[in-house]
Amino acid sequence: MTTDAVTSPDVPARDAPAAGITVSGVTRSFGAVHALQGVDLMAPAGAITALVGPNGSGKTTLMLVLASLLRPDAGSVTIGGADPVVDPRAVRRNTGWMPDTLGVWESLTAREILVTMGRFYGMDRDAVRSRAGQLLEWQELATLADQPARVLSRGQQQRLSLARAIIHDPAVLLLDEPASGLDPGSRIRLRDDLKQMAAAGKTILVSSHVLSELDEMADLAVFIREGATVRVEDLSRDGTAGGRYLITALDVAALRTALEHYSIAYRSAGRRQDSVSVEVASAAEAADLLATLVGAGVRVLSFTPGASRLETTYLELDRMRSVDDGGHA
Ligand SMILES: Nc1ncnc2c1ncn2[C@@H]1O[C@H](COP(=O)(O)OP(=O)(O)OP(=O)(O)O)[C@@H](O)[C@H]1O
């Protein structure tokens, strides 16, 4: 994809918005269900921010508030400088929203969906047709452009949904589980596309349960639980990278002997006969252990974190929750 495909000059001019998303103390209840209970978030422009949390933690509710489709009960939100409650039109002009399903649009053709959406945003007929054509090419949907969207596969619908979200070249993108239904090749492409859009200055907030995937693209992660922010992690900084590492050696017996010699606890690595896993407290400790093993003559083939950084944090938060729940029991 070229950057032109995502930042087209064929869209109406707009005032340059103050960049990014800020959310402060937002609450939203549905009757007795308190979906958001004081969530805070800052997603800067030019970066991908991951929104991470267990099922029912409030991710979609927050996205709907940001997209100006749901009114918060309290708290403040700005998107590209505009408040979705006070000025929903400005927010919609600056924001692309990709829900987790294409929804009621499925009886229109792929091209009609893009053109209709562009017209909603005030793009003129020629500009929107040309932009729709570019985006359909970009998403490899050109041959299906005049088919009803319902005949598209789930993955193709997801690709169309992304094209629809950016038809008006928004500064902010809200993506709810964008990779769901995509094949591995399309997932890699989506990741590269989002990185390219962030590099072009877009603000991207993406929710997903596939943490390894988020880990590869996100600059920042916001963890929410029970409708509140519980951790913000800057993934672009070197982390402590503690946790479990998988060590693979040419001679695993020699590896085990060396670990025992240095009194380092290890576990066998599931079905892998050539590997063991160890727990370390930091990246420095991991590096020292690798040097020690190599120095002791162990022929190490690989030495890799057993879980992505997001997975490690997620599991840590989960453990803390279990302890809290136990404490309150
Ligand atoms: N329209 C609604 N009416 C009643 N309850 C709702 C409504 N929308 C969401 N909820 C509730 O609010 C809570 C948060 O839901 P939400 O969909 O935001 O979670 P989520 O983090 O996106 O979950 P998932 O990861 O499963 O998609 C849940 O308990 C859900 O049942």
C-alpha cells in the first residue's frame, strides 16, 4: 500500500485538530451494569495504542463513547481536540471507526458502501469514487467491488470495514478487533498498514485479544479491567523483560547440567525435548545467564522470551486480581 492510499488529497479540507485522544474519568452504566467506572487513557498521534482487557472489561463501550455513538455518564473525552458529547460532528469528521463486524451494510456492494460512507462525510461524488477505487485496490477487493458485501468472506469484510473506516482520511482510527477473521497473510498486512498510518501521523487505538499481535505493532498499551484503567505501559521503551525464557540447546543434557551447577531452577518445555524454560527477573539477568551458559560450553541454539511483553503484563495483572479476589473473599 502507498501512503497516498491512506492519506488521500481527495477529501474535504478540515481544520488541523489538536492531535490524539484523551479520556479522563469516564463512566458509563447500562442499568445495574457499570461498564465503565472511571477509565483514563491517552493515545498520542503518530502512535498505535493497544486497548487490552478481559471479556466484558469495557473496551467496546469505551470505543463507542470515543466514536460519539454512546454518551458517557461522566468524565471527559477529547478526540483530535473535539469533545464527542459537545461536538459529535467534528469527532466523526476526524475519526474512523471499525467495529468488530460490518453490520447492516451487507446488502450494499463493497463499492456502494465506501461511496455512501464518503458522501455521508461530505466528500464530492468524483472524489469519493476515486478514493473508493483506490481503497478497494489497496485492500485487494477490486474484483469483488460490485458484489453485495454479504458474499464477502469474513476476512474480506474486515478489509472492507477498514477501507470504510478511512474513506474520509480521518486523523484518528478506532479499531475493535480488526484482525478477527483475517488469515495470517492479511494479519501481517494489517499490522504493516497500521504502522504505516501511525508513521504518517494518525492516532490509532486498537483493541484485540491477540496480545502477541498487538505486541508487534503497538507503541503503548492501556490495560483496563472492570471499566477502569489498571496499567499503562510504554512498549517503545526497553522493559525489564523479566519472565520466563525458553532455552534451546544442541545437547539439552549439557544445558540441564549447567543450570543445575549454577543452582538455576528450570522446567521442561512441554513437548520440546531440546529445550527448558527458566524464570529471570530482568533482561540483564537473562543476558548474564546466556553468557554464563555459553561460557560453560553449552551450545545454545536459541534463548527467547516465552511470552510477549503484553502477555507477561496481562498475566501479572491477572495474578494480582486473583490475589485481590482471594483477599476479599
Ligand atoms: N447495550 C448494553 N446493555 C447492557 N449491558 C451492556 C451493553 N453494552 C455492554 N454492556 C455490558 O457492559 C460490559 C462491558 O461490555 P463491553 O462490550 O464494553 O466489553 P468488552 O471489553 O468489549 O468485551 P469483549 O472483550 O468480550 O468484546 C459487559 O458487562 C456488557 O455485558
